[in-house]
Amino acid sequence: MIVASLKQSFNLTLSRYATSLPDEPHPTGAKYTYAFYTRHEKSSIVNNSAWDLTQYNALSFWDFCITQFNNAIHSAKHPFHVANVSSVTGNGFPQTRSVVLRQFNETLPEFTFHTDLRSPKIKDLQHCKNLCLHWYDSLARVQIRLNALATTHNQNERAKQAWQDSRNSSRACYGTPNPPGAHVDQFPPAPLVPKTGDSKGFSQFVVVACQFEELEILTLHATGHQRVLLSVKNNPVSWSIIAP
């Protein structure tokens, strides 16, 4: 009975994990094509041919990265769907948190994520607009990091479009009475999912756009680690090989 109860408690098909609309697919159900690595049964060595940088030049590798980032936006199962984002406080201390990537524009290039206007990270960005984004895929043993210049969008056309594209269950997070980081007496209940068209919380909804010019990629291989600095600010793109 206990086992059955535990299985039911973590059954992701239960209504508590469902999206706001019955026919709306949850992003965790989406598939992605990035699955080129294999793990040996009796060894921790990863044979990751997709991330062997010797098979690419700068342009073809950037095309490969574009594919991975686009897949990551559309699938919560992709290892790059969630990024670690670091900002700097007014006191000079770094602060890191995980955010869900919402959009990727390869032309600018730019990533976006959403946050609450009342969040401490907004104060950080008012002090310093520089961010660092970081990903690590533990299976493929790939690290990506980049520095970005952030701009915030609140109650403008860009924020309005992103709000309209968001699920009702996501919008609910921005209508909570307590701001993120506030000290409370007890764990608050989950916010009520608003009805379609309800604009409650929109005034706190912020799109953070992160434009970048370079990204650094480190891939770990038993035959030798590989690390490059990929510059995408000029056409054509270029890279430089650096020591791991």
C-alpha cells in the first residue's frame, strides 16, 4: 500500500501537475533530437561524437549550437532548457539562480527568460546589466557559458506578447501577494490558475532579454578535453581554441 501510494504521489499525469488547459500539452512531453551520446555499462567514459569539436569549423559548430538551443526552448527534457544565471548585487556579491529559457534568437543573438518585477534580480540588473549564463550537461559532459547584456521589458509590447504566449499556470506565479524572496511564516499554497484573458499579475511580469557576442564551450573527452571561444558578433562567425 505504501509503495502504491508513493507511485501515485509522483505520478506526473495527476491533475496537480497538469497544465491549465486539458488539451494543452505540457513542455516536459516534448521530444528533442539531441541524444547522440552513449554511456558504457562498465565505464564512466562517455562516447560523445556529437560534441567532438574536431569535426566542425566555427560556422558548422555554431549551426549545431543553434539547433541545440532551439530544441532546448521547446523541450523541458533538453539538458539546456534550464540555465544558471548569475547577476551582481549592489554590494558586489554574485547571485546565481536557475531560469527556464523562453526564447532564442540566433540573429541578434539573444536568449530571454521571464521573472517577477519584485524579484531581487531586477534590483541587481538596475545596478549592473551584465549577466552570466551557464549550462552543464552531465551526461554529455559539456559546459557552455556566456556573458550577456540584459534589458528588461515590463508592461510594453514585448512583455504583452510574451504574456499572451504564456500558459495560464505560468501567469499565476506573478499574481502572488508575497514578492519573491519575502520571509513568510509558512509555505504558501500554490497560486490559483487564472482564467484565460485574466491580466492579474501582468504588471509584475518581466521579460529579460540577454544579448551576447561570444560563448565558451568545454567538452570533456577521455582522449583529450576540447575548449573553444566562439565569437558570433561578426559574419562569418569565428572561434579560437583555448586550453581546457
